Amino acid sequence: MTDFDQASLLDALGRKYESGDGVAQSDTEALSWYRQAAELGNAHAHLALGIFHESGRAVAANPAIARQHYALAADAGMPEASLRLGRLLKSDQGGPADLAAAARAFDAAAKAGMPEAELELGIAYDRGAGVARDPAAAFACFQRGATAHHAPSQYYLALCHQRGVGTPKSDVAALHWLRLAATGGHPRAQCALGIAYLMGKGITADTKEAAAWFTIAAERNIAEAQFRLGMMYADGVGVKRSDARALALFRAAAAQGYAAACVNLGHFFENGRAVEKSIVEAERYYRIAADKNEPSGAYNLGRIAERGLLGEISLSEALEWYGRAAKSGHSLSRAALSRLTEPAP
């Protein structure tokens, strides 16, 4: 028996123990057989060992060792290993980030027909990460991935059409790919499709359809969808008005750091809408939003200080908050600054 045949046999035993095919499933046994196969140069065994070490399956997680195994498998022509190696290389997991090496790994996997790698390579070209920024090349990568029915690539291709990246702007084309990505289960595409229906981008506006897509994306924990759906419930647009439902959605989005949702929670507490009225809680949420550079958060803090809603009036504090928001172009804050600083006629 040749070393190659023996390596294949050892790898096959590792696969059986990993899946529980004809034997009791055992990650520990699988790891042992994969190690023996890898020592004889089996590429799949190196890939498997990389996955085990990256995920911490049956061993302590060690992305540095995972990189080594992925590199050996990638050199042997395994596209999945190239993809996984690229993802580790573009981060600082297991060693310093190397964006150029990551892009080369993604390119190798993409040329082998992996749409996931086309997506990664497209993002690299779009951002100029490890390669020269090239919108046309990014568009081409996303298009190849999209035509392979890869929902994330379809979403990014839609964004290219929407923003005119590597192709002329087209809301109609963007909608086509958004719909495919959304029906394919991509949560951000589902949210974006909801926005398209809400705004009438590339299609006749339909608030009920928008709410339906926001609901799907919100259930998948997309903060923007939670916020927008909350707005619809708060205003009774496309859905039956429900302050309680709006409050729950704003809370969910705020928990993920969505600043505009924090502002809306502040309004709910300030006005006692679906909750017990509390200026203290309102101020807390406005401050969270302001700390995230949301100008309306800073504006509301200025308003609270100017009116003394938490105690004494403080015009100096109000001016500070209004000024901070005005720098971001917030029109109400600019008007407030003018009102407080310009001399009376």
C-alpha cells in the first residue's frame, strides 16, 4: 500500500468518526485519524484539522494552528481551505492581518468556483483591502457570485446597482437582486427590500409589503429593520398602530446599539408613551444616542438642559449640546443656537 493510499484510508476513517457513519460519532477519534492522515500529506485532513483548531472542536481553539493547516490544504488545491485561510488572514486571528495574502487566497478559491470567495474578493476590490480599489472588478465578482445563486453576493450586487459601484445606478436592477437575495434568506436584503417598498425605489410604494419584509428581517435580529418596523407601529403606517409593539422593537434595536432607536425610546419615556413617564430614563437614552454621535440625541439633551426638565435650567449645557448637534447639520439645533445666542431685535 502506498503512502497516498494509506493517507486516504486514514482520512476516510476520520470522516467516518466525524460524521458517525457506521461507527459511534467521536470528534476525538476523528481528530486522531486526521492527524495521522495529515502527517502523510492528505489535503482534506489538513482542512479538517484547520476547522477543528479554528472552532475549538475536540481541541483548544488555536487559529494560528488553523492557519497552518489551511495553508497546507490550500497549497494542495483545496478551495475551501483557501477561503477559510483568507478569512483568517484578513483578521488578526492566529497572527497579524495580511490583506494582500487574504486577497490572493480568495482569488484562488474564486477561480475554483466558490461564490463565497467571489463575495470576499469583491469586498476586497470594493474597499481596496489588499488589492487596488477597483469598483468594476468588485461588481464582476459580485455578479459571478450572484449568478451562482449565492444570496449574500446577490445582496452586494444589488448595492452596486443602488449606489452605482462599477455599474450605472439602477433602482430597478437593485430591486431585482434584492428580491432574489431576500427570498434566498439574506436578512439584510430583506430589510433593504422593505426600505425599497417603503420609499418606492424601483417599485410602487407599498407600506404593507414593507412591513412584511421588515418583520421577517426584525425576527432575524436586524437592528435597522426593528427600528423601521417600530416606526411603522408607532405611526400606524402599513400596520395597526401599537405603542407597545413599537416600544418592544425600539428596545430590541437599541440593545444592538442602534442610536435612532435610543432617541425614540427617549421620546417614549419623556411622554409616558407605553411606559411610565420618566425624564431620567429619557435623558439616559438621549445620552446613549448622543454618545453614538446621533445629533438628535444631543439636541434632546440640549432641550432638557434649556428647559430644566431634570432640575435647574442650564443654558451653558444646552448650548454645548446644541452646538455638538449643529456641527452635524441638525437644523433644530442650529435654530436653537441662533435663538439663544443672537441678540434680540
